[in-house]
Amino acid sequence: MRTADDVTRTMGEMKGAVMKVGQILSLMTGVLPDDMAGQLSSLQSNAPPMAYNLVEDVFHDAYGMAPGKIFRHFDKEPFAAASIGQVHRATLSDGTQVAVKVQYPGVREAIDHDLANIGLMLGLSGLVARGLNVSQLTQDLNEGIRGELDYLREARWQQRFADIFDRHPFIRVPRVFHELTTSTVLVQEYLPGKPFAHAKTLPQAERDRIGEVIYRFAFGSLYRYGLFHGDPHPGNYVLLDDGAIGFVDYGCVAEFGQDTLEGFKRIIRALLAGDREAWRVATEDIGILLPNAPFSTDMLYEHMHWYWAPVLEREVEFTPELAGEMVRRNTQTMGIGGQINRHCNVPEGMVFLTRINFGLAGLFAGLHAKGPWRAIVEEYVADAPPSTELGQLSAAASGGCGV
């Protein structure tokens, strides 16, 4: 526990990419010891905040004035603090309650340094995993993490999601106040609700429903609209009193073209049909598996199918053991699994897709969320009708295929 506390405090104080690693590790249910994961979970929204005089410095750089000149009221103490910025409650002149995300000064330089080190580490890992396209992976990480530093970019992504989910029955995207947003300060609607941690106190049926809402948001956004929200940690979810969930951070978003989406669908259709040879060809075509890997298809499937384990049965409960096995198989370096991984790659644009698969598995394992994940995915890849009550609500609200 002392080690966990020291590591958490150090990562929280370092901010940037180092703290992001801590956030991701906190979701690795079944991989890290429970005490360590529990301590690291504080990095999801309760990291050590920056002093208020630094907040004022950011405002003077962005607006030429202090927060009190822009807002009727501005809370000096943040209610959330994460890897790139912290969030304060404030009130506009007309009484509207808002959440104001303020970027840490110096975080850009810190991330530049972190990413340079990550590039070196990936280069070394490429000597071990020869299938890994290190230059492409490094480029994706650089573009993705540096993109999170531009709050104007984030505001545009958030607006895209807000337009899609306007008046949705169980998904809420906060309104962005573009006229007040700068590259280092983002002003958005404040969503009053409970933190995600509250879900663990609820009956199992409610936990399952929360899991389904987040699952539909993550993969429905991808398959219906080509938009991918790639930051699955509890600090980004707000449980609202009407049963909806607020999704509040859009720094890590990717957009996929139809050809890439069709490649994803081919893999899943083959898995759903039990056609392992078609699955192998589809994974090769999209670049996950290198062509002519010297293993039988059955050997490859036995090792790699864990990545898609939640959709291989009609109903699956996420457990720490399942989440741990998904991560273990994909990071194995020894034995037959390690040999297979040396013939695998993370294709262009997919580094954050991998992150959400592991992240959601850990998140849902903490809830022991059970659901018909396979049937939900069939809605997206096979145009199956809505398989659950939430699917029917979404379809009715969208006037067609919902998430």
C-alpha cells in the first residue's frame, strides 16, 4: 500500500503522459493487485491540483483577465483534476452553471518530453515484436496525445457528438460554449450527477444497464457514425438522476472511414459465423496479423480470440479474470503466445481502439457487468433489429438505427 501510494502521488504530480499511464493501469482489473489499482483510481479525477495563482496565469494568457472578470462566480477549488487539466465549477452572467477545464501550464513541454521517451521505448520493443510497425504506432500516439492539448479541437469533436446525441434518451453530451473556449480553457455545460464510482453501490441490474449504455455509446458511435471516443475511464462518466449517463471528455477522439469500418465488421462477422479461416484473412487484411504467420489458424485463434471474447457468447459477464486474460494474451512475450505476438501489429489509427477494449473490460469487470454484447454488436455489423430495451429506445429516438 505504501508503494501504491508513492507511485500514485508521483504520477499525479508529474501529469501529462505519465499520469495517463497511471489512469490506464488503474483500469487493469485482474492484472494489477487490487490495492494498487484502487490507489491509482484516484488519478481518474482526483489528482493533485495546481495552485489557484497558476489558474489565474492561464486565464491572463488566454483572455487577458482573471476568471472573476469572465464569470459571475468561479470556484477556486477544482472539483476534478486529471492528466492535462483540472475542472472548476463556474456561473455565467445569466446564471448558467458551467464546468471550466483549465490546462496545466507547462504540460505541453512535459508531454513532448514524455513522448520522446515513449518513442525510444517503442523502438526497443520493436526489436522484440518484429511485427510491430513502431514508426506508425509512435506517430499515432504523438498525434493522439498532442491532439488532446488543443481544447479548440476538443470543442469541435464535442460539438459533433452533441449534434448526434441531441435529445437522446440515455446519452448526454454537455453543450460547449464556443465563444468562451480557447486552446487552453474549455467552457461547457455542467452536468450535475454522481461519479461513476457510485455504480458499485447499485443493484446488479442497474450496473448491467450502466455497462450497456457505455458499451452502446462506445461502439455505436464507431459503427453508426465512424466516430470513436477513446478515453474509457470513470472520470469521464457522470451518472445522471434520470438514468442517463453524461460523457464529458472529448480530447481523445478518432474518426474512421468506411473502408476501415468494413474491415472491422468483416472480422466480427467471421467470428460470429464461427469461420476461423475468414477471420484469419480479415485480420491479415486490416493489418492486425502479418501475412503468412507460421502458425495454424487454430493456434492463432486460441491465442488471439480473447481480444473479442465478449462477443463470442450470447451473454458474457465481465470479470477480473476475463479482463486480465485479455490484457495478458495481448502483451505476452514468452512461449507460443509471445511468438504469435511477434507477428501481430497495431495498424494505423487503432492504438486507441486497443486502449478502449482493455479499458472497458477493466471498467466493466469492476461492475461485474453482464450483457448481450454479441447481440448488440450484431445490430451494428449485421443490421440486426434492436436486441434490448435500450436499443429500442435509441432506435425510436433517432428515427432509425440507433446506437
